[in-house]
Amino acid sequence: MPKADDRLIVALDVPNALAGLELARQLGEAVSFYKIGLGMLTGGGLALANELKQEHGKRIFLDMKFFDIGATVTAAVRGIAQYDLDFLTVHGDPHVVRAARDGAGGSELKILAVTVLTSLDRNDLDDGMMRAGDLAELTLERAARALDAGADGVIASPQEAAAIRALPQAAGKLIVTPGVRPLGSASGDQKRIATPAHALASGADHIVVGRPVWQAQDPRAAARAIVEEIAAI
């Protein structure tokens, strides 16, 4: 049986902490790294993050995508940093990244900047009155500015991973890619997707997979299949 590979992050996009614990139990040693997002926050997400980290030895990616004035972001991140978690997302606007970096202080918490959400395309950006331009180019520019502001890494779609990895600012930084779907999986609400092998070969350090694992008839087997796929890279 393949061992867990922390390049695979499984998104616990389930309703509450009890469901998250049950899924983690089913996955067992097949998964070592979990993402807990904003949708879980009111269902005991922080308690689940702490339990999985402290009692089960899992790595935790807290996907909160903070965006606010600097003082508020700093205070929020300072509070998160005390939980000894691994990754935290904030929006990639430089003032947000700098505030988050201040809040993380000397902790081991890695601040990851969101470039452009993988569920968005150019039409969505137009609807939001975002600056005109090629989506990939805008993502690349946002990544560079976030890294210059002190981010430990970025969240970006697999399609932009190679270009971001080539940035001078990306040396030694993390690239985490959501929107990853194993072969044969439905795309769901993601518009910029790739397979696990393609994402990692393009420069990603970690991939995030949710529904293809937790909606599978056998989640552990689904996770192991992904581990086998990325082990062959």
C-alpha cells in the first residue's frame, strides 16, 4: 500500500467537524494533510483543525482567504498562529499579505496568497469590474506582488503554476493548486483544472483535491490512487 504523501491535501468540504472527523477516520493513514475551509468554520472548523493536528499528527491548511483592513487581518492571523497550524490563505493584495505576515510573527504558519480564484474566468472578472487583461497575466502579476509583499507562497490554478514557478520572486516559495481533478473526475464548479500529475509537473508543491475523494464510494481507495499517480512523477 502506498504511504501518505503530503503533496496531496484533501479538502474536508463537509458540513461539520463530526463529518470531518469521520472522513479523516475513513482515510486513515492514506492522507497526512487536510484543508479546512470557510464553509466549515461555523461547523467547528477550528476545533477540528486543532484535533487533527494535535491528536492525530496531521498537517493542516486553514483556507480562510482573509481580506480586510490591515489591523483586522493582523489580529485575525495572530489568533490563528497560536494553533500551530501549517498553512493559512489570505487574498493576495499586498496590504493584506503584509498585515498577515505581521500577524504570523515568528510562528511556523505559512501565509499563502490567493491570486485569482480557480472558479473564476475572464467573464467573472468583468462582472466584478476587475482590470481588463489576460487572466493568466493578471494571475502572474498578482502572484509576483504578493510574494514581494512577503507571502510564503501562492494559491494558483494548475494552468498558471509553471509561469509562477519561473518568477524570480518564487524561488523557495510554495505553490498550492486547487482545481485538481484525477482522470475521469467531474470538473464541478472549477473552471481552470488539471490532473494531479500535470499540476505537480508544472511546478506545484501541493495539490488540493476534495470531491473526487470524499464523494467516492471508497474515499481511502480514491486517495491512494492519487498518491500512486503522483508517486510516478
